[in-house]
Amino acid sequence: MSDSQLFEDTFLITDVNAQKYDRVTRLAGMSVDADTALTLDVNSELYPVEVGEHITLMLANTLNLDGTKMGERGWRDQG
């Protein structure tokens, strides 16, 4: 078993821009400790966010909860 978490921080959203695409919003924010700036494009239908909200972002190298690496196929069923 290995530690799959690469990065985690909480961000205050400072700007929400939905002008370029229909269902995609570009979020801008700053980490709570003001060490990290964030620019992130998200599907606004699945994850709506407003200015002033706090979000927690985690990057991981696998989706397996036990930390094991995923196989060659990836996480999606290719059908």
C-alpha cells in the first residue's frame, strides 16, 4: 500500500468566469494560507461554484482507496 495523495489544500474562490464555454466555468482562487494560486476549469453543471466559497482540492495518482496503482486500462470501462 502506498500514499496516493500528492497535494491537498483549501481555496477561497475569488473569480468565476463562464463566458467561453457553455458548461465549463474557469475558477480562480487563493489558498487559505495564501501560498498557492488556483486556476481550474470545471463542469459547472456537475460542480457549481460561486465567488466566496471554499473548496478543497486533492490530487492523487490513483482513484483506488487503498492506494494501489490502477491497471493499464484506466478508470473508465472502454466497453
